[in-house]
Amino acid sequence: MTEPALRVSGLRKTFGTFTAVEDVSFELAAGSSIGIVGESGSGKTTVARMIIGLEQPTAGRIVCCGNDRSRPSHSTRARRARAREAQIVFQDPYTSLDPHRTVLQTLTEAVRLHASAAMSGIDRIQQLADMVSLDARLLASMPGHLSGGQRQRVAIARALAANPRVLVLDEAVAALDVSIQAQILNLLDDIRDTTGISYLFITHDLGVVRQVTDSCLVMQGGRVVESGDTDTLLRDPAHPYTCALLDSVPRQGWTPRRRPAPETN
């Protein structure tokens, strides 16, 4: 069996007397995509923040690319090494980019931090721009002159500059209208085909999960109440909370491309 890109076991997070996450465990296979769904306050974003290193677990273990990242890193070198394992794309493309830097300047800085001897900085920037369909005009633009979808493409390119093996997408299409959501999700699908990257989707939208994930966890009150293959779980849910989430999904909407699940052995 191939080593999982990400393994989470017994994850727990408390804030004072409040328990935000309790006993969350899952594995993300290399090249696959997993979704964590639930309403606001279910604990899904706290899980994402612990995985990426923005919050420290109270208990449990996080192993990414074979390396334990359950505790903070204390050196610049270690933090950059972790950045090459996992990156995150946040929900709001309007606040996640520096408004005083052009797209080119943003990508140049990201590439400089994670430079590879195998490719020049200019070549890497162009490669990233091509991956997310950013032309020369958009590269020269300030974030304030871009649409929400274009800004999210920039945020994705910036995250990919580190060449991570895991990309965490925290409600990354929630702020976009439905047609732009479909474009971004199809873009991410193409990037996964090209790079073999693994995705962790944090979302409240079961429509997104249905289209872009191979497996799924449902969280309620900080705990996983149901998990399994996405198609099976959404077709035949066992937990009342999952049924309630499904009942809240609009019956009409878009259907972007769907890819088959990757081989894991």
C-alpha cells in the first residue's frame, strides 16, 4: 500500500472548557480527494487549521507526507519544509491577497520562498500562471481589479508555488457564484490530474462534495458522525444529521466534470 498523503488520528482541540474537535481520525490517500462537511460550528475548519499548523492540537496526531506535524515547528527551515508538504486556500479571495502587490509580485515572492534548482523563478511563475489560466494582463493586475474567481485562481497558484503534496481548501468556492464555482472546481480537477496532488475540501456544500471528492466525513458538534465513499454516503446516508444536510440541498444546479477515484494500491 502507498503511504497516505495525510493521516489524522485521535485529533482533539479544546478552547478553555469548550471542546471544538473530539476524536477525529481519517486518512487521505495520495492523489485522492476527501471532503469534511458540516454546518458552521461543526469543527471542520478547526480540523483544517490544525492540519495546516495554524492551531495546535490538544491531543492526537497529524502525519503529512510521512512527517509528524502535531506540534509547532520552531525554525524557519522546518516551517518551510512543512509548507512544501501542505498548503491552504481560504474562503475569501478578497482578503487573502495583498492589495498593494500585483499578481506577478505575489507569485514571485511565493516562488522565491520555495525556489527549486530544477526550474528558474521566471519559468516556475509561468508554469503556475498556465496551470490556473492567468494571462499576462492578469499577472500585471492588482487584486482589486480582478473578479472573485480570478482572485481565487491567484490564491491557488500561490499555494501551488510550494509544490505541496496536500492542498487544503477551506470553503474555497463558497464566496463565488455557481458558474464560477464550477470553473474553479474543474480547474482543481485538472490540476490533480496533472500533479497528483491530494485535496482536503472543507465545506458545508454537499453539491461540492458530490462532484469533487472520493470520500467524505460528516461532522457535527466536533465529532465525525458518518464517513465513507462519497457516492455511497450521499446516496444512502445512515446518520440523521447527514440526512438533514442532504434534505437542505437544492434539487437543481450545475454538474461539473466528475473524475473516477484513483487507484490506492
